[in-house]
Amino acid sequence: MSVEEESDPSVIRETTTPDPSKSARTTSDLTLIWHRCDLRLHDNPLYSSVGIVSAENNADTGIDFAVPSLSVYIFNDKHFTPRPSTCNPTIWDAVTTGPHAARLLIEAVTDLRISIHARGGELLIRTGDPVDILPKLARQVGATEIRWSEEPGIYERDVSRNVRERFIMSRDLSDVKIVTDIGYTLYHPNDLPQNALQWQSLAHPKQKYSKKKRKAKRSSMPLSKTSKDPMDEFYDFMAKHLIVDVSAERLVGIPRIMGDYRRAVRTHTSVRSCLPTPEQLIQPPSIEHVEVGNIPTLEELTRYRLDDTRRPIMGMSKDTIENVVNAAIAHICIENENDSPNTNETDEVNRGGETHALKRLNHFIGNGHAVVADRSLADVSGDNSSKFSSHLALGTISPRLIYKTAHDAGDGCKWLISHLEMRDFFLYNSFASGSKLFCRDGMPVAKKKNKIEWYNPGKNQDKVKQWTQWVEGQTGLPLVDAGQTEMMKTGYCSNRARQNMASVLTKDLLIDWRAGAEWFQFCLDDHCVSANWGNWAYFSGVGSDPKSRHFRTVSQAMRYDPDGQYVTKWLPKLQKLCDGEKDALFRPWDLLDNWPTPIIDPKTQYTWQDLQRFQELSQTTATMNTH
């Protein structure tokens, strides 16, 4: 996606918000750390003041002991159990964490457990509902404090709120201090502008505001309390906890246009410096009675593939779903066989875990690949893409660490900083939007006379067939089909391929964009609810894009896959049929006998200039054949 280039980002901030949790802590305390999408030890606020770090890395704290801690990761069974689909809840099911993402999750949790063990700590593993598991575990280990990170998404926010309420309402847990933070974003929420007027003035600094408009905006802000409120006791009780505020109310006024958001945050604040990595963790005096727990296998997390009684996942056949699951399982086996420090960091299949994330960072930026990467191509295998997205999605790498590394590397890596800001834009807009992010009509910023009339891919017979062809890579459009094939087999495909796939589904077939978002959610190994759903709304015309974007997939292939390297890699049948005929790679329906007719008129998939050129070429060829 293209946005207007802004001025250089500010230098890295050297100060962070004071951590009140450091005060009055003793070695008799026990901190329970609940990991979610923050599966790392470096730059992780959850480990602030609980681990021992060297003096040179932690000169400010002056502490010479570490509070005992226990870490836990919970495989929430609801993430791996089919649930009603967002776009077709009465006839389709969907899965929150698909097989490729589950594969990377298993690898990331395994890697985190190894890292924690190496520092003397322990990572407990549980499976089930965090709302039930965490209070029981806190009682069992005698926790005096519990910490976790907030995450975007309706369900994720509900889980966080329900856990918090369970602790607050339980008499025997009411003294347990609750600390929540966020290490998932580039900019910390506490550093963002504080109200709608501030956002607006920073996003449009040259715009003048009348006194009347200023007064109206001020009057819409919450007023300080002057009388006793029944909730005052609750607020006083909550004051002892440290809850990071990423509520919709806190983010009122956040710009809906990406360029406005980036301009505002760059002007208002800077990126915080990274927190030190704990070098030693202290276990509680006795945890022999606490079950450590086993990390589930991918086969266990994908049992739904064996259930013949379930409703179809996204309307697809059992074979299609099994193909995706089996591809993910096959990659687990391959990685186990080649698990060594010398693993090639340019392998097509992403690997999970903090260790691999840091290796990839050093390889891509430290070795200079980021400067020369041609990330616009359809085929970004090797080093034409950072491949940071899956690590960011699971929190195995800090966005602030990427920022610092890219910032220090110079101008050639500025594009990485821009992409981190784009990611932040979608994350914070997801927090601000709540359930509206998943509504069919979305929240378009572009003014339209009429709403888009979306087709239901589960009920309209023609659209059922087109939806199946799109999912299974049978549209007849090579770039789109290659993208689907790569995504199902590896869990990844380039941004270029994703944009073209989304364009055909929403702009040409007019199929409910949420079906595409949920299918991507099932297939992608780098799925992030904010980035995936936000981007789908953006490119479908119901989100934060003020422009109307319609990708012409044939012209896109000619420009971004000019030698057909990408389409022949994932569609070997096409390469065999073409037999060296290059033009057939882009328009096989015109030149090959055995190629299926595209599901949409291929003439709509050219730019005007390319269409004119091919029409002139066709006329010339016809004239020559008549003589």
C-alpha cells in the first residue's frame, strides 16, 4: 500500500515510563507472567523488575535481587476449535488459529521454554480457558502479582477483561496485584495523543480551528467528577492495579487515514528504547507440586480435520482443509530433521521462536539485504522480504528492536520503519474500532453514494462455485492461483500476491470481503487480527483507504513477475503447457488449448495501456495469418 512519505522519524527515546511495580517488592513475592502474543524475553515489559540483568544493561534500577517468577502459556482450546464463521455463521465454521500459525506457535513456545530454562526459570504449559486456569494457578503457586499483555480483537479483549474481573471478584485473590502492558506496538499507548483535538491538530497542523469548533470538541470530553459516584469505590479499588489503557474511549479521535496517523505520532512522540533482557530468573522456593505441562502437537491442535460430523470450514471440502493441515505438519517434520544452528535463513518456510527471529533480524538488516530487497515483486522468497511479519504476530521479536536496528542501519532501511508505523496504525485502529472491524459494511473513509452490495458466498449458487475456485487456486488467473497455492502450502505469500487475490474476490466477484479475511486467517502463518482484517477492509473499499483500488492482475503479473518465475514455481502445470512461450504465462487462455476459461472477463485485468497493446498485437497477428 502506498502512503505519502513523511519526514524522518524521531530518534529513539531514552526514557521509559517509571515502573511502579519495582517499589516495595521483596523476594517473598511471586509474579505470575501470563504469555500471550509476546513470546520473547528481550524488550518485554512483563519481565521488568523480576529478572536479574547486568549493571551495564540496567544501570537505572539499582536492584540487586530478582523477584521470584513463574511464566505460563495457555493453549486456549477455543483458538483451535471450529466456531461459527463471521460472514456465514449459520452454515460455515471458521478456525481462529489455522494450522500454519499453530505450527509457528508451537515452535515459538518451545523456544521460549528453552530460553527461560537457560535462565533458571520455568514456563508452565496449560490447555483450556485462561479465565478458569489462571485463578486456579495463582492460588496453587501463591502469586502476589499477575502480569499479561493486552491484545487487539473482540474475543481477546473479552478474555482479558474476564480474567481481570475473576481476580477482582474472588475474595482470596483480591489482593493479587494485576499489571497489564503492551509490548506489541512500536509506540506505547501512554505516549499517544490524549484526545481528539490533539490528534486532529497534529495530523493537520496547518488547518485552522474556529473558537466554536474548539469549544464543541472540548465539551465532548469527559468532565472531572464533582459528586460521589457509585463506581468510585470500584475505581479506588482498581487504582492499586496497573492497567494499560487501550480502550476505545482512550483512542477517541485517532485518525482513520494512515498518513494522518503517522504524521501525528511522529510529531507528538518518539519510540521508547528497548528494555534489557533478563539474564537470570528466580523460581519460587518450591514448585515441585506444580505440574509443568506438555506442549501439544500440531496433530492435537488440528483434530477438527478428523471430525466428519462438523460443518464445513469456510465452505470447503474436507480434502481442501486436510491439504492445508498436512502441509503444515510436513513442515514441522522437515524442520525437526534440519534443526541446527546452520539452518539457512532464506528457506521458504518460516520458522518460529525468538531465537530464529533474532537470527533473521541480523541476517536481513545486519548483512545488508534490507537495503537491496525488491519487496514489490510477486516472488519475495529468499531476501526480497524481511519475513518479520510472523515473528511480530507472535511477539517473538520486538517492533522497537527492529526500529532501533533499522534506524542505526541508515537510510536504506527507512522503509522498515514505515511498515512498522503502518502496522501500528492497524493495531490501534483495531483497539479503537472494536466489533465494527468485523461488520460487513465496515467503516469506510471514502464517501460513496451507495453501499457495496456484497454477495454471500455460501448462499448464492454462482458465488459458491466462484468462491471455491478462488480458494482452491482455480480462477484461471495465474498470479491469483499461484498466490493461493503458495499460501496453502507454506502459510505465506507476498503482499503483492495478497493484494491481487483480495482485489479479484472483492472488486471483481463482489464476494463478502470477510470470507476472504477468514480464509486468510485460516491459512496464514503470520495472521494478526488487526493487520489481516484491517488490510482486507482497506483494500475492499470499506476501511481506511480514501481511494478506490482495483488491481489489474494480468498487468500486475507482467510488471511484478516479468519472467513468470513466481507463477511457474507454484503452477508447474503452466510451465509445462507454455513450453517456452512467455506470453502464455500472462494470458494462457488466449494461447493454450488446455487452460480453463478465467472466472472473470480477463479483459478487465489489464490496464488500459496494456489492453490497447494486446488488441493491436492480436489484430496484427490476425492480418498476418490471412496472408
